[in-house]
Amino acid sequence: MWEEMLKLTQAEESKEFKLFTALVDGEVEVEDAVQWVINATMDRLENYGPGGTIEKADAITFIAIIELAMQIDTTQYGPLVDFLAELKLYNAVDSSTGLVLKTQDGSRVWSHLPSLGFWARELWNDRMTRICDPNMEPDQQIRWAKLNIFLAQVTQAADVQYTSPLQVWISDAMDESHMGLCGLRHVFEEGIPPEQLASTAGLLGVCYWIVCAGDRLWENVLNRRRYNKYDGRPGDMYLKRGWKGFERDRWDIWVQGLRDVKAVCTSGQELVEDLIDRALSKIEHVMYNEMTSS
């Protein structure tokens, strides 16, 4: 559970959390924050001794970033996005061997930003069963919306080179498109009635993914971006489709899903309807741009 992890790591009382708070408040420069985190992480790893791992040393940085993103106003995300863009230019190096430190799956710290994806996925797994529940607490719905806005902004800021349709290792570690894909699958491919979706955090999340990172998602579709069998799998309603990622017919189902939810919005759901309109407008914009440039 995310709350338990916050207590275990004391993330909100950590120096990292205070550093990132100062960063978004304009009291610290991005470059200074990056150097502080690099030094603090390597010092922490050294203090752990033989039993320590770079994953453990790196964790608090990204737990703090993600938690802060769910607390602050979304207009303040810019410095955090810039921080990640700067941090990925560096690698953690073992002082005794001169080798780049990697996580167990072979990801480089920090150029692959492995802890960003890991902790975002941990939070996703913790919330997955609740995001399409209309009775989810309003404050938790807001936190979920903010998480998705943050990840979408980070993803849109990535510089992705589409060298191959199957890209398990992407060219830019800031690209978290698979998290948007997870949300779209969960909301529109599991047979959840539109009437139920209209009042859920899940719908808010996918709308904000499209609004904030629609260009990236559409580029993924155009380049037939694929993932491994688990990450790219279709939802239960479409198991026979054999989808592996961002396919065009899958995109069309998501678009229709938005229209279906908008059609059942009732009095008092004007804000939801407006957000859906923003998402549909973004979709129309990115698709029109492709048509006029081809």
C-alpha cells in the first residue's frame, strides 16, 4: 500500500521531499537539485554497506517526487519535469569498479530512470481495483488525476525515436506511455458501463492523458508502438484482438468510449462532460495534423 510506503520511508519528512518542494517554489535551481540528489543517493548507497542496492538508495527520490506531484497544483509540475530531464543525463557509477550501476533488470541509474516507472507502477497496482469505483473518495480521485497529469506531462516532454515497433527499451526514459495504455485498457476495455465510468477517477485519468500527452499517444499509434505480452495485452472484452500496444483500431475504441460516456452524462456532471470534450478536441487536433501533413 502506498500509504504504508510513505510511513515506512518517512517520505514527506525526507530531505528529498523538502528539496523538491523548494524546487517547485523556485527556491532551488534544477541543476543544483540534480547534483544534490546524485550525491545524496551515492552517500546513502555507501552507508548501506554490502547489503545495500542502488534500487534501495534511489527509491526515496522518486517516492518523494510522485507524492509531491499528487499534492501540489498541476501548474507547478514544470520544475519536476525539468529535473527528470536533467537527471537522466547522468549515470550512477561504482567508484570501486568504474562500472555503471544497474537495477536487477539491467536498467541504468539514472539514465533509464528505473525508479520512476517502478514506483508509478506500484502506485497504479495499489489503486487499480478502485479507480473505476464511483464511490472512491473525492480526495483520492483528485490525487489519481494529478498523478496521471504528471506522468502525461513527463511523457509528452520525452524525446522518443521510433526506431522499431517493438520497443521494450525506449529511447527516452521519461516516456511512460505504457501507464497511459494501462489506464485506457482498464477504463474502456473491461466492459464497465459508461454510466459508471462517468463518476470515476479512471475516466479523469485517461482524459488527462489525452489532453496532456495526446500528441505522444497518437505518435505511438502511427508507429504501431508495441510492448511485451503483459503490458500491451487487451482488456477482457477484446481478448481475441491480439493487441500488443497502440493499434489504430484500439485507438478508435477508446475514442468511442469517450463519446459513449459523454452521451450518458447527466445534470451535475458538466465538469466531466467538459473534460471529455477537451480530450475529444485534442484527439481531433492530433489526427487532423497528421492528415494535413501527409
